[in-house]
Amino acid sequence: MTGPGRPAPPAAATERVVARLRPHARRLLLPALLLIAVSGAGAFFFGSFDLEWQNWAVLIGGGVIVLVACVLPFIAWLSVRYVITTRRLIVRRGFFVRTRQELYHARGYGITVHKSWVQSAFGSGNVRVTSGGEVPVVLRDVPGAVLVQNALHELVAENQSIAAPYPAAPNPTQQPPVRR
């Protein structure tokens, strides 16, 4: 309740998005090359057969290959998102059935980065976040994995310092006990 002579309550700090991440896009390189190859082969072979059904078979076969080997990996890549905010880490997975996990920075957790030689070449890695007895959350193939780890460490430290209780201030009116 505010009024004359009463201070307004402190405003709660707003949550800000620090980073929005997806797995590294290099996993789409092979499907993109396959799309180019199938498109070129389909354009070359379509119309070169004498029977009409053979031409349609080339077109339908190319379409199935593109759907299975190009479109589905792209949808799978789009269905994973990692959002780091000033208060929490949010992991979203799934396209039709979605799963959302949240880890609050104030609770604290351990962060480990694992890189394969391919991930090291591209500057990405797997960031494993463990918090107590829960199942660890793995941010798979995140670009700039070390930078993500450092940002999470800073956010956890900042949120734990905010959430930590302050020590009780001594009462200035109370006299210390007198020893005799």
C-alpha cells in the first residue's frame, strides 16, 4: 500500500533474454548437398525415358528422397531451441509433441562442456547442465559452447548472490552484554 509518506515497493527485476540458440547448422550441410544432387539428377533424367510411368517414377522417387533426407532433418533441427534468460535456462524440443524444461539459475547447477574433434573444428560442443538429483540437461552441439558455459556461470553466480539471504544486521539499540 502506497500513500503519502510511504515508499513504493521495489520493482521486480524484469527477465531478459540473453541468448537464443539452436544446434549447430552444420548438420544441415549433407541434406542441402543431397537436395542439390537430387534436384539435378531429377532434372536430368525426367523426360529421358520412353514410358511415361518411368518419368513419373523418377519424379516421385526424387520427391521421396528429398522429403526423407532433406525436409525431415531440417524440421528436426528447427524443433530444438535453447533460450538463456537472466533468470533461467529453457530447453524446448519437439515439433508435434513439445517438451519444455526449465532450470532456474538461483538453484545453482554444474556445467560441463564436451567437444569432439569435429565440434572443436567448428567451435561448438555439448553443454551438460546438472542440478542435484535431477536428470542432466544436455544442450547438444551448441555453437560457441565455451561462451555459453561462461555465460551460464556468470548468470548462476549473479542469481545466487541476489537470492542469498543477507546476514541479520545488529540492532543498534541493544547494548552488548557486559562482562565482569
